[in-house]
Amino acid sequence: MRRFLIVGAAVLTLAGALGALPVLAAERHPVLAEQSLRSVAARHELAIGTAVDMAALRDAADPQYRALVASQVSTVTAENVMKWEALEPTRGVYNWGPADELIDFARRNKQQVRGHVLVWQNQLPTWLTQGVTDGTISDAQLRDILRAHITTVVRHFKGKIWQWDVVNEAASDPWDTPASIHLKGFWAQHLGSGFIADAFRWARAADPGALLFYNDYNIEAFGDRGPSDKTWYVYTMAKQLRAAGVPIDGVGSQGHLGTQYSDYDAFQVGEVLDAFSDLGLATAFTEVDVRSQMTEGVRAGDSNEINPRLQASAANYSVLLQACLANRHCLSYTVWGFTDLHSWVPGWFTDPPEGLATLYDESYRPKRAYNVVKADLAYAGPPYVLPRIPQKPRR
């Protein structure tokens, strides 16, 4: 009889456990299809963002764009409306409207804002570049104009910007002449290397609470750490700025990748993030997309060519995200537009044509890359993935 009681108790215990399994499974595995990227990223305290095309955001005939920006991401970046030519097309006359509209949209949707960009050699107003060319603006005057611009813009948005891209793409590329990496472009040519430190100091004076970033492309992994290694150059520059007391808080790696190139792995990318965080800097992926060549087969709909590209794209998105998750000082992961319908890639890369770069296709259907990013966010956890460590602005 004792044996029967023991067996009966065991059967009841097993039955109870089996009855509880569906409840436990539901607790362990919430339905991911019903969650946004921002919701699954929240437990890592990682901000997920997108660049925003203001024309698309306003388009009443395309409500899905606005709905996805509002629901899927926790941080937004102005794709163009905070660049100098958009903000001050006429000298001394600022057009704040579109940028303020984005700030207001972000506030209503409980999103943070990345400011892009204060100092860049591209998309400058004609009055500025023409004035320098014809000599009506001297280099000394140019420095004063830059200081006034940074001060005016940062003060206007004071308290509303989480991260500023203070200086963008100042380093050359190894295919330039000379091949050794150097400071390039309009500002370096006219103001010398000191403009970078000046820009950070002016931005900090205008807003003590914003995080200040240097932002660049092709700095995802170290090369040979020689004179033509752009990542090493930017690392060394950031180290020198830190040592000089310049108030730089972080480095943004844009993350513009292509499936036709050799892939990085997460350990290579993580090595770079670790190197910057060892300097006391935060990091962020600021403009992620992964483009592919649009061959005749791709354009004809050949799945033999399309599917490998979609898989390679997803893998590249994942590599950057995995490295970011593993480094607690990597604060945000921003894609440069989320739908192929509004991607900058086809208009810029035309020979050969490229595309397929974003998380959603032109009909707003999530691609493999979207689901891989969501899976990385959902399934990552201790001991290798822990919540972010907030960065305090450097004084």
C-alpha cells in the first residue's frame, strides 16, 4: 500500500508539473511578434533608433511610416533638417521649423533625440562656401562663424538633445591621397586641426547636459594599426582629445556596411568598442544599414540572388548589434532609415546600383534583418549582456 501511495503521489506531482508547463513557457517566451524593437531592447537599457525623413513623416498618404517611427524606436535622428544648409540657408536667418517638429514628435512618443550634425564639410549653405571661395569670408571670420553657429544651434535645442554628433567624418580614407589617414575637408583646410577641440568646447559651453560625440564611417574594426588604419587613427585622436581635457563623451560608428565586402565578426567589432570605453568614452552605432549590389538577377526577382543578400544583410546587422550589446558603454543602435522606400542608398550608389539596405522592404514588410535584430535583443542576457552604464557629460 505504501508503494502505491508513493507512486500515486509521484504521478500527481508529475501531472501538476506538466499542467504548469504552458504557463511557465508563456512567461519565458512572450509573443515576440507583438513586441516592438524598442520594447525588447528596453531590458538592456539600449536605445534603438532611426534616422527620420521629415517629408515622409508628414506625408498623410503614407501613415505607416509615421506609425512605425512612433512605435518601433526609442530614439530618432534628423536625417537632414539639422544640417547647416537646412537650418541656416540664408546667413543669419534660421529655419527651426522642421527640426522643432521632429523634437515635438519625439517628446509625444517618449523618444530621445540624436542631434545630427554640428560640423561637417558637406551640406553647407552656399553663402558660407561661396564666401570663403571668393574671399569675402576670411579664415579668422570663418572660425567666428563656426563658433556662432554651434552656440546658436546647441542653445536652441538645449535640454532636448541626448547625443550630439559634434564633428562628423573629419578623417580621410586609405584610398585617398596620401593613403595615410589625415584630417580632410573644408574645416581642416581652413581652420587646421584645432577646429575639432574648439567645436567640442563650444558645444559643451552651450549645453552642459548633452552627450558630445565624434562620428565617422569605416571605423567598425581595427586593421593593422598602421598609418592607413582609419579606426586606429580615430582611436588615437579620441585618446589625444581626452588627454587634452576636451569634453568629448563618445564615438559614433556609423555602420554603413555592404554584403559584397568581407564581413566583420562580433569579436572584431567588440574589440574597437572596448578600446573606446577603456578611454572613458561611450559608443553608439549611429547610421546602420547594409546595402547590396542590385544585379540584373536581383532586379528580376531571382531568389537565388536575393536570398543570399538578405541573409548576409541580416548577419551584418547582427554582428554590430551583438558587439554593442556586449559592451555596456554602447548606448544606442540607430539605423539610417528603416524602409527601402525612403533609403538614401539607391540614390547615392548608382554605379553599380545598390539597395536592399534597411530592415523593411518598400512595402513595409519586415525583412530577415529585422527579425534577426529582434531575436538578438530578445535572447541576449547575462552574463555577457548586461544593462547599459549611463555616460555622464564630461566637463
